[in-house]
Amino acid sequence: MAAKALHVKCRNTYYPGETAVPRFHVPDAKVPWDVPFDSYDPIDYTSPSVLRASWADKCRELPSSEINFNQLDGNVDRRSYEGIYKLDSNGCPLNPHGRTGVAGRGLLGRWGPNHAADPIVTRWKVDDKGAKIVEPQSGKPILQFVAIRRKDNGEWALPGGMVDPGEEVSATLKREFSEEAMGLLDASKSGREKLRSKVNKAFNEGHEIYRGYVDDPRNTDNAWMETVAVNFHDDSGTGLALFKLSAGDDAAAVRWVDADPNQDLFASHRHFLALTVKLRDAFWPGREDAD
């Protein structure tokens, strides 16, 4: 079995959010749980906003008879794409990719896996005559994708979000794109129905790019992000490529962006984009980075 990639973004100096919670420093060699780390003493932190939230787990401490880990727990899916995750002696789920320097839930609502879905909507970059623009040296076309700027941290990202309890991932992909990239929540009732119909039709066929753990700065020792990333590509330029984008919900801005490894994206989104570029055989400076 291949070794799991080390998470990096969830081992920075401070945990994200208004309160500067310091992370306990975890050297690369000490990340795996099976490596002894006797001095490890992370701060136990769960954001007050999570403790108040209706969408979050109600129990503040574990173990709890209210939660059934590693299974479908009522309408909350507590299974991990990584397989069965372990619980510590206190009944707390352990991050399958190892230590992060912070215990508790942080900004995440669920103990254990927190499931998201990320639509990667792409088109070819074209000139004013509609012809594909090709990078001269590689001879490969340039891929563009829809990116949103997050309100919470100002970073550019894919227009994805959390899977609601009982919701299918396919529905989350459509809902999040409609809300964040097409302004669904700001539309009139009739406008919403038209938008939903338009997105439903365009999202009929997608290609799953990734399913698994996400190196997200919000991850903790006991709560972590997982996602399903799906590419919806408009090859002809007559469908998704012509959608009128409008930022809404958690997005402060939205735009079409050229796929570029130098584009700084939230969490693991750059990796998802690289996989998409490879799938579409598009231009990617430093081609080995897309492998």
C-alpha cells in the first residue's frame, strides 16, 4: 500500500479564523499516529461559531452515544473515503493522515469526516473568432475554469461546498455551483427555476477527478475535510462556456481563469485542477506538475 501524502496546509503556524490559535509544531517525521511523540500536546479548540451552529454536531465532547462513527449515522454520512478510521482511547476519531497540531473540531461541524463536493467547470480559451488558443511551444490548448473568491479568507477556489445531511453528492455539485457562481440565491423565484434547469442539464455528464482526503487548513486531529471533485467540461463552447457568471452566497467574486500551476488556490484545489488539465490534455507549464 502506498504511503499517504503528508498534509501541509493543516500544519501551519496558526489555525485559521478570528482567534489566532497556535498549532503545536509537528515535524514531518512525527505526523503519522504510529510514530511515538510523547511531548505532543495540542490545544483542544472548537470555534464558538461551530458550538452555536444548527448544522454542527451537538455533542461537545466524546465519547458520545449520539454519534456512530464509520457508518451512515441517520442522515449524516460518517464514513470516510479513506476507509475505516481509528478512534483514540477517548472515542475521538483520528485524522487518517496524522497529526495536525490542533485537537477538537476547529471550524468544522462534524467530528470525523466532513464531506464536500467541488465542481470543476471548464472550457477552452478561444480567440474573438471562437478558435481555440494554443500555446505555441507545446501545441496544447489552454484550459479555463470557473473560480470564485471566498468571502471568509479571500482565497480563490473552486465553487464547492459542504454536502448537506441526506444529500447526494451530485445534488451538492449543482447546488454549490448555482449558488456561488451563478447567484441563485439572489434570483427571483422564476429565475431560480430557470437557473436550476440550466445547471441540471449542463451537469448531466461529469468526470470524477478525485475522491478522498483534502489537505485543508481547517483540519484538526479529530475533524477533517474530504471531497469528491468532478469535472464538467464544455468542449464545444456552446453550453457551460456561455453561462453568465454571478457571485453569490459564500463567493465575493467569480470569473473564468486560465489553468496555471502558479495560480494560488484554496486547500487542494490546485491539485484537482492539475488532474483535470492532465485529463483534458491541456497546456500546463512544467508538465510534470500535472502528473
